[in-house]
Amino acid sequence: MTNRRSAGVLLYRLREGSVEVLLGHPGGPFFGRADAGNWSIPKGEPSPDEVDLELTARREFEEETGHPVPAGSLIELGTVTQKGGKVVYAWAAEGDLDPAKATSNTFSFEWPPFSGRMKTYPEIDRVDWFAPEEARRRIKEAQAPFLDRLDIELANRAP
């Protein structure tokens, strides 16, 4: 069992009375052709000195999209546990972001394996907006409850 944690922000927007959410596709050589079930909320692990996971979520969102989280309070979406045991904490924020203007931080990875050559990849190679049904098809299965929780929160806030 792992004690790894991650925190992120699920950005949403309202378009013509419908909700859309922003998801990120993982970068690197393993996910280039992978699509359904591989997208994620922009998220990452806290640094050793970070104790406020909401601040981690805000920092990671900006690192992985190149844009800050919109100002204002966030909607707490709770946690999920992914297959590998990592616990993901999430918040939602209303805002907008042009996917064409999103830029992600990078990581280095030996590729091909055992070649001795390091390549640099973006943590998220692209982001896009999805309606709820399509988002549920694309998002990692373990993170799908965040979409359900956002739906409930928004329904409770409706006039």
C-alpha cells in the first residue's frame, strides 16, 4: 500500500446551459495513442514542505496548464483512491481556458528503455473541454466520482 498523495483542480465552465470540464492528457511515450480512460484532472504531488493540499492543487494546475486557477473559493470534491493506491484530493473552480494556449511543465525520461538517452516530455501534452458524458469516457475510472460530485454541487447551487 502506498501513502502517495496528489491534489488537483477540476476546472469547469457553463456553455449554453451545460457544464463542460477541462481534462488533461498525460504526456510521455506511454500515452501517445492512449485516449479513453487515460485523461485526468490537472494534479500533482505535494512537495515535502507543503501541508495545505489546496495550495498544492492550485500550484499543480498552474504548472500543468500554464494558467493560474481563477480567483475565488473552490468547491471541495473530496478524495478518490486510484488503482496504485495514490489518494487524489480535488477541488473544482469555475473558469475558462483556451486549450491552444495551455503549456505544461516537463519531465525527463530515458527513452527508448536502456538506451541511455534522456528525452523531455510535457507532463500533460494537451488539455481539452468535455461535456459530462464524454468526460466520463475519457477520465481515469478512479477519478470519475469527481465529475459526479461536481454535478451534485452545481445542482445544489442552482436557483
